[in-house]
Amino acid sequence: MTKGTTMQVQVNTGRGLQNKESLDRWASEFLGDSLSRFRQDITTVEVQLSDENSAKKGAADIRCMLEARLTGHEPLAVTHHASTQDEAFRGAAQRLLHALDHKYGKLDRHHQPGRETIRKEPAPESPL
């Protein structure tokens, strides 16, 4: 995947949740921003949102599963449960970011030629 290429985001809902165009758009923008430093490595992110207890209310009954399909590697999947769609989605996104940091951090220790590093230069210290 080349720089600047947008990764594809597919949103699927089930068990009492409805998918709307606004959810698709928001999920694509949010994941595009959150995972931007991995854009060269991710081709697709599949989002699965479901209400685990659709008839009953519970503390953490909304489930979000994110599966990132990676260039040259096995897919990476994470799940997060929360009381709202937003919390479940954001929690899963944080878990995916952590998993990608872990995976590509290991690969960076054995730096692959032609692959940009995800490590950033430390910010200059404040003169104050």
C-alpha cells in the first residue's frame, strides 16, 4: 500500500444495532486518523458492532470487534465491550492501536529495508 492511500473501512452491525451512513463515515474518519501512521501496512479494517444482550440492558453489552488486514501479515483482531457503541468502538480502536504498536515495534527491532519506522524523533525539550 502506498503512502496517501486510504485504507478501506467496512462497518457491519448486528443484534439490535442499525448501521447508518453517518456511522460508516465517522468510523472511516476516526480510524483513518487514529491509525494513520500504519496506513502503509493496513489494507482494510472490518468493524463488527453488536448488542450482546439486545433484549436486556447490561453494563457492557455492546461489543466492537475490529479486524485489521495487514499487508504481508496475518490479520490482527481485537474486541472491546462497553455500555455504549461509542465507548465500545473507541475502546476497540485503542486496543488495535496498541496491538499494532506491539506488532510493528517488534518488527522494527529487526528493521525491514524499505519500511518506514513508526518511531518518531523525541520532541525537543522546552527552553522554559
